[in-house]
Amino acid sequence: MPELADVAKELIAQERATATFAVPTCIDVVLGSKAWQARRAELRALVMEHPVLSDRDMMYRNHKERYEFALRKAHAYTQFLQQHNITDADERTFVYEQLGEPLPIDVHRSMFLPTLETQMDEEQRAYWVPLAREAKILGGYAQTELGHGSNVQGIETTAVYDSVTEEFVLNSPTLTSRKWWPGGLGKTANYIVLHARLTLDGKDRGVQAFLVPLRDPTTHQPLPGLEIGDIGPKIGFQSVDNGYCVLHNVRIPRRHMLMRFAKVLPNGEFVKPPSDKLVYFTMVKVRVSLVHYAAKYLSFVTTIATRFSAVRLQGYAPGSKSKVEVPVLSYENQQHTLFPLIAMSYGGIFASRRIQAIYDTLLPQLSGPLDAHQLDVLNQLHATSSGLKALLTTEVGDGMERARRACGGHGFSASSNIPHLMQEFIGACTFEGTFDVLVQQHTASLLKRLHKPVNVRTSDQSMDLFSFMNIDPHQSCAVATPEQLLAPDVLLRAFQVRALKALHAAVRHEGSLHYQSRASMGHAESVFLQCFFDGVIAITDGPLRAVMFQLWQLYALWRITLHLGEFRVDDYLSATQATWVQEALLALLPQIRPNAIALVDGFGHSDFELNSAIGRYDGDVYRALIARAANEPLNRTDVVDGYHKYLQPILASKL
Amino acid sequence: MPELADVAKELIAQERATATFAVPTCIDVVLGSKAWQARRAELRALVMEHPVLSDRDMMYRNHKERYEFALRKAHAYTQFLQQHNITDADERTFVYEQLGEPLPIDVHRSMFLPTLETQMDEEQRAYWVPLAREAKILGGYAQTELGHGSNVQGIETTAVYDSVTEEFVLNSPTLTSRKWWPGGLGKTANYIVLHARLTLDGKDRGVQAFLVPLRDPTTHQPLPGLEIGDIGPKIGFQSVDNGYCVLHNVRIPRRHMLMRFAKVLPNGEFVKPPSDKLVYFTMVKVRVSLVHYAAKYLSFVTTIATRFSAVRLQGYAPGSKSKVEVPVLSYENQQHTLFPLIAMSYGGIFASRRIQAIYDTLLPQLSGPLDAHQLDVLNQLHATSSGLKALLTTEVGDGMERARRACGGHGFSASSNIPHLMQEFIGACTFEGTFDVLVQQHTASLLKRLHKPVNVRTSDQSMDLFSFMNIDPHQSCAVATPEQLLAPDVLLRAFQVRALKALHAAVRHEGSLHYQSRASMGHAESVFLQCFFDGVIAITDGPLRAVMFQLWQLYALWRITLHLGEFRVDDYLSATQATWVQEALLALLPQIRPNAIALVDGFGHSDFELNSAIGRYDGDVYRALIARAANEPLNRTDVVDGYHKYLQPILASKL
């Protein structure tokens, strides 16, 4: 009998032979220069040989054990950076992302430091940023409270200015006002950026950000007036001490308010920020980066699921009498599940680049006063990044789960690493703004702009994300053959019309969150599709571009079938055209099939990063599953410890 | 400032005051007689005061710790049954379901014992069933292998009959043939029902079931020729030792084959079973029961999410200038997320009763030869239970996740108990048949029956699940007003037509798994909707029936909007009718709103069962969250153990 375990390795090699493009070319597009790729490989090799940093035994640990080990990892990480003199920000981020799990210093890196950088004035930055950068202080970001998350305006923590001592007095006036959720707050951070409602001379000055010392720099004991702790286990971030904090008359100096935008003068006078949105600009940054992470996590899981599908033999070809089993990747449903997710991963890479570029362009402009045009770009970015975050975290969360199910039982096993990847990701569906809050913000901006158009500078067309408002919504799709449907302008236009119709429906159904959601998602989908398309046509390599274009078409058709009702509003698509969409989608699947493995190889993920027994590059999945099981602590003995005490008495008694 | 924590309690009380039906009446429909409800309360109270059985600290434990504690719980459970002389099967099941997690004896209860009961002949049953029932032996059910899950025909384990010794010789001939996944196999079971491909005189006799001793009855050591272990951590079932097993020339007596249907005589002669499907009848039983469990788990999570939504104040009413926050349940999107899931939970309860009744009717008939009509019922049950399992596990898995997200960050926290409920449930999406395999089986039966109709006995109309084949598929929806759309016959007919059109599309697109899936789901949805409707109209209490009927309408409209493209095939629904569907759905939400809390109260779940800080009956969720966090083991000290070793050096050095 042939060993399926060996057949598996041959199968995946065969899959690679059918690719019509060069994988390294694709990796260049995704990862960048060869020099950077070489540096990554070098750094990764160092991490892989490090006994602590390479640890991947998190699946065997509970929350407390994971936190404790992650602290050890954080220590090893800082030593590692020093030892190898790694000072470049991209290199540090790369190393950090090789660690397999977030560390207790995660929020320090991703939110605390950036907030100091973007929200402090020059003098404050000069003092605090080096301390934070050199980890002389470790910080968190405390906005969410037990009773309030997405509605920042509802937070209850108070900051009252005492102009006599030139201090702010901070309080948690209610049970629900305690800060709740901030990563690193529970046990690790000794400083925090705290959001509180500011009162000056009895006057409400809105929610502002303050830097608050939490723990004694020597003993690490909580400072007087503070109750601090960990909020307990969660689906993901088990290695992080998400925490709570209660403040009782905690006093901080005036200059501990972050004063880049809003300011409080010594006499208690308030200086307004140029825009109310600026205090939340860290959240825009995080939403922009979440588009990137969403695409990345989806690409991890699709790589695992697609490779496993290529080696997993199960059942027989439909209609065939053959008794030779086929890889599940040959099933139409498996392709229909996975290929659109591969497409969405690439689309997300391109969309994240576009939105990041807009952010990067805008950031330096925030120091000075903004003109109407710049404010429009800021509004567009704030709105669209909200919509894209809502769209992508939802779709990626759902997509990961579909990919997991497509792996059958092995996707349920920690050995596949899909559970871990999902658990670490899906918090993103709710943190930094729940779906409902984001789509409301997004659509509110769209509606405002619809009612009050702004002239966009011709030099900045690529930054204009609201251009769909200029098309004619009263049209129907004119294509007369199935082939015409696949043309880029036809597909792009269908999404623009759908978005604009949805926006008009939101106008007609004023106050309906349902129609607002559709308007937000319609626009986000249209922007995503456009960014994806622009990314594809910019690829210089012909064979790669051709495959990516097929993937783009597949993606567009897939999204139409998922929301066919919306594309058939007013019969924009006819019943016949709708059947063409469905058939064109299914017809693309076998065309993409020969490139499926090459496309996931093209993400450039290493086996070490994937950490998946079933997603291995070489297809040797079954031996890997057996090897993983051998590590299970329960297998250290043949007879479990509890046998004599618990199991033997059951067998000896009557159930 | 008013304490939101207190406002929360008032809010949920106010919600209860707006109900238009009596909750106890609803609980009677769901749970049955008052006597049974009283007995449940009595048993639950006993469990709640038991120090081990009431334990809910699983969130703090890793897989090994959870298994070890679950063994202790299993021991306590058997003692508890004896101590309180609980012998009734329903009572035992009820107590077991109060334990908060599956135990290592889960498969012994749910699959091993039922398989012996249904697959053994009378003599075998007389000997083995009492042993299993009294837990003198603890068993598992080993069908899945490392290399084969859903395609049972592909399994590689061999059983060769040796007529000299009258024994079967069992082997795992390849690396991928090792049994993999069976619950309880790793460390607990000392017997197993093993599926292996039987060879008699060199002739393949298909996959058969055998009872195999695994461990020494005294020492619990694996018997010679067996390698046994635990497969490691998973998303759920962390308290269960899902295991693997390798067989090397393991010999068992001839009478260890389960011989109710197929038999092997001492001379090696093979007696065929009356139907090939009978050997898998345990799987039909499990699929039928999964419909029940899917509805139950969905009702747990919707109860938690709906109650939390009633007390969670966040943001302001759309269009309102008020600064008083509203409960998130007042948002249209929240209603649109949760109310259809409440509806699906009730629908699942009714659907599960219908399908269970068919199973119960059929089971005793299996002893004798089956006539054409009975075979047709068996086929319908096998097919429809497959489709319903595929539909419901998918929808409930997805629905739980949507409900979780609707709770914002708190749904991500273990304190909500939603993570635990999801993790324990979603294995059901892939075990006992993946979606793709089930829909293929389902549609194959539908197609066979379409091509070869069977006359259904008029006495058995309620068992005829395939009656949709008799309608005319060439019709379009004739309603002329939005109101007409809400009529039961209009909605039921729409689903039947959609199902039949999908089945015909599967005929046209022969071999397309995509169209087969649609045909399967179309039929499963239609059956579900009919069972739900039949359940609603059978309710005798007028006010309750009226609310349930609204819920049923909501459910039907919701499913249409989700698959609007399919209902618009050939313009069965026009563009105008499609907008009516959407608007009618949204219009029902505020009508159901006053009954939302009463409807989830109507499931009759106790706080102990829900085990959720945010799903409490009394709405006192914030104090409960704080109390939970206090239990986190990391909070036993203010400064973590690793501070001096790992954290202090980070702060003293340069990151």
C-alpha cells in the first residue's frame, strides 16, 4: 500500500510544476527588495536558533503561564535587539513579528510610543519619547472603560484642573468608569496614556489624553490611589495582560496632558485643537495598520489551508468511477472557498499600501493649520479607514473560519496553527471600533460630503477616495455577453454604482443603521476593488500580472455573487447577467487551479512563521502531525496520574 | 453621577415589563411539563452545591489540567448518580449537561453505548451493553484516521479474518491509517468500536465495526500491539483526550465484530447487511442530535448577547440630540443581528423535534426487513439530517460569532462565556461529516428521488420531507402588495420554489459541487422553515403563538435577504418585491423589540448554565465582570513573579 504521507510530498511538488509565473517575482512584489528579503532571512535564522524566542509551546499553556513566558520572551527580545545591534524600525518590527505571539510590551510598541510621538508637543516629545523608545518606561493606552468602548464620548473618567497646584486630578467616579482592556496595563506597564473627560473651571472640555505614572519605578508596586489588575482570560492575547485600573484622586502635573493639539495653559485657559479628530489620530493609525494585518493573517491561513488541500486526498472525482482519491483542492467548493480568500489577501496588501501612503502623506501636514482640501483628505482617510477596517476585519475573521473548516478536523487542532492565528486576530473585529460604530462614522462622512461637495485638487487624484460620487447612479449594466462582464471597467463600475445606490438609499432611509451599513460597505468594497486593480496593473512582470488579473476578476465576481441582491437593485444586473456572473466565477476556478500553490507560496511566508503541521512547504504534513502529538504533555506517561484516584473507581463502580 | 451598573438592572426589568406573552408559557413549550421543570431545578441545585461538579474554572487551565480535572469531574459525576440514585436516562443527560464541559466519558455516553445498542446482535447486546452502561468498560468510537475523515470508504485500517483461530487480525498498515481524533481514546477508554476494512478469504467486504479491547483492565496499560496517545490541544474539547491509536497484528475473537446487520460466520462466510447505510446509523443518530445541540448552543449565546444588549448603554439614538445613551439593543443593526438568531434557535428546537420523531419511528423498524416505503423514509432521513446538520452547524457557528461581535470587547472575554460555548460547539462544523461531504450525500439522494419518484403513504405525510418535488418550479411570486408577502403560504412557497430550482440547476450543471450545495441548502432551508412553521401553529397559547409567528416571518424574510440572488433567479421575485422583503424585515424588528428579552428568557436557561457575567438574568453585569477578574490567578500578587528576572532588566536596559 502506498504511504499517503509520501504521496503528499509528491503532490505538492506537482502543483508547483503547473504554475505559469515565477514565485520569486511575486515575493518581490509582496516583500520588496532582494536585500530586504535576505536581511529578513538572516534575522529569522537568528530568532529560530534562539531557545526562548523560537518557543512555540504556547498551545500547552494557560493564560498565567503564557503571560509569564511572554515576559521572558520580551526580556529575551530586548536583549536580542541589543546583542545584534538591531536599531532599524522595520527590522525591529520584523523580529517582533517572528515571535509567534504578542508580548506584554505589544501596546507599548504599537500604541503608546506612537501616541506620544503624534500627540505630544515638541518639548514633551523631546523628554518622553526617548524614555519610551529605550523602554526606560513601559506604557499602555487606556481609552476603553468597563462601561464604554466604542463611544469615546461616553467615557466617565474625569480630569479636573487644579490651577493652584497646576495639576490634573484624575478620578474613576463610577464602577463602570474603571479602565478595562488596555493591553499591558494589568501587570506590565508603569505608565499609561489615559483618556479622561477634562473639566476646566467647571466647564467640560471634552475627552483629552494624559500621561499617568502607574507603578513605582523601583518596586513596581502600584502607586497610591491606583487599583490595577488583569481582567482574566480571553479568546486571544492570552500572552498579554489586558488590564483594569481604578483612579482615586490621582494627581499629575499640568504638562502630563498630551498637548500637541489641545492645550491647557498654567492659568487654566483652554486652547482648542484644530480638529476634534486629531486626539483620536492614533486610532486612525491603528485602523490603517489593521488593514495590513488583516491581509497578512488571511494570507497565513489561506497558505496553510491551500497547501493542505493540495495534499489531502479525500473522495473521488465527481462523476468518476476511479478508486484513486483526489486532493480536496480539486473540488469546486474547496476552490470556491479558498481562491477568493487568496485574492482578498493580495487585494488587502494593495489596499493597505494605498491607505498607508495617504496616512504617511498626511501625517507631517498635521503640525500646521489644515486647509479645506487637507481637511477633506483627513476626513476621507478617517472615514474610509473606518469602513475598510470594518469590512476587512469582518471578512478576514469570517474567511479564516471558512478556511479552517475547509481543513476538516485538522483545522480544529492546534497543530494546524489556524486556531492560534484566528484567536490572535478576531479581537480586531471589535477592538478599535465595533462594526456598527465604524460604519456610522464612515457613512456620516459620505453623506456630509454628498450634500456638500469639495473640489479635489487634480494633483491629488490618487488620494481621492470619494470619487464614486461623481458617477451617474441611474444606469443599468449594459453588457450583452458573458465575456464583456469580465472587463475591468464593467466590474469597477458595478461596484461604484452599487455604492452610490446604497448611499442614496441611506439618504432615503434616514436614520436606518442598516442602510448606513450598506452604504459604508458598498463604498469600502469599491475602494478595495479599485486599490486591488491599481496594484495589479502596476505589476511589471507579464505572466504574474496575468494571473493576478484573473484573481482580481474572481474577487470581483465573488463579491457580486455574495451581495447579488444589492447588484440587482433596480435590475442594474438582469436575471440573465446574474447567471453569467455565477458561471463566470465558477469558470475561473479551474483556470486559477494550476497557480493555486504558487500563489500562496508567493506570499513568502516561511514554515517557521506559519508554524503549521498541515501548512508545511514540503507537504510532509502527516509526519508533522504525529510529531506534534508526541509533544503533548499528557503523553509523558501511558497511564495518566488520575487513573487510580478517579478512573479506576469509575470502572470498578456502576455508572 | 448615576451608576450605570444600577441602571443596567433597571433596564432589564423594564424590558420584561413590555412583553406581550407569558414567559412561563414559552418555557413550557421549550422544556416540557412543570413536573420535569421542577425536577430539573432540583437536580441543578444539587449540582450547584457540589464542589467539583459546579466548578467553572476551566478558563484558567491548559489542556492537560483540563483533562485531569475533567477526570475528577467524571468520577464525581458517577458518584453523584449513585448517591442520588439517578437512573432515568433523561435525568442523567440533564445532569451531564449541567457540568459545563464535555468529560472524557463523553463519547462513551453519546456514541459508544448507542453503537453497541444499535449495531450489536441480541446476544452481543445482552453481554456488552450492561458492561458499558455500568461503566465496567469505558469505550470510544474510532472511525476517523489521520489520513481519512469524511470519506469513510477511504479508511485504511484492515481487519483480516483468520478462520483457523476464528479471530480478526487488525492492523494499521500505513502511517496515515492510525486512528486519530476519537474522544476518550487517548487516555481514558479501555475499549473501542473500531471501523476497519474487512477482508474475508482475500475478498473486500467493506468497512465494518469491531469491538477492540485497548488497555489492561487492572493496570490500564495499553495492551500488546497497541500504541495509544493524546493528539494534543484543540480549539475546543480541551477537557477531552481526543486520541490516536496504532494497531500491530491485534487479534480479537470473531464475535467482537458488531453483527446486527453484516455478519461473519465461523467458517468465514459473509452475511450482507440489508442496507449499506445501516453500519453508519450511529452517524445518523449523531446528526439528528446535532440539530438539537445546534439550536441549544445558539439559544445560549443569543440569550447572553440579547440580555447584554439590553443593559449596555452606548451612544445616542440616531437623529436624537439627547445626551442620554441608549441600550445597544435599540440599534437596528443589533436587532438585525440578534433577532433572526433568536428565531433560528426556536426554529431549530422545532426542526429537531420533527427529525428526532422520524428517527424514533424508524429505529425499531430496522430490526426487520425494510419495504420500499421504509427504505425511502430511511433515505430521506439520512439525506435530510445530513443537509440540516450542514446547514445548522454552519449557521450556528457563524451566528454565534456574530452574536459575540455584537457584544463588543466583552464578547472576547472568557467572562462572557461566549468563547467557551463557541469553542465547544464549532467542532461540529467539521466532525460527523464536513459540509461538502454532507451536501453531496444529501443532493445525491434528492437527485435519485427526483429521477425515480416514490409513492408516499398518505398516513405518513408528516414524515415526507421530499414533498417539495411535487410543486411547479415554473412560477413567479404573484404578490401585489408588501402585506401579501408576509402570508405563510407565500413565504413557504418561495423556499420550495427556490429549492426545486436549485435542484434542477444541479441537474443542468451535473457534477458541479457548487450547484449541489445550493440544492442541498435550498432543501434544508425549506424543511427547516416548514418545521418551524408547524411548530408555531401548534402552540395553543394565543399571545405566544402571535409573537412566535412574527419571529417565524422575520426568519423567513431574513433568509430571503441573505440569498436574495437565489430567490431572484428567473425573476421569481421582482426588483420591487425584493425591496418589499427588505423593508418588511426591517419593519418587523421594532415589533419584536418589546418581546426580545422575554423571548430569550423563554428558552429557560439558568444563570448557572449560561455561566456568563454579561448574560445574567438580573442585568447586574458590571459587578459580575469585576468579580470574575478578581479570580484571575495573575491577580494573586500586585507584582508578578517575573518582575525582577525579566521586567526590571527591560526597564533598566535599552529596548
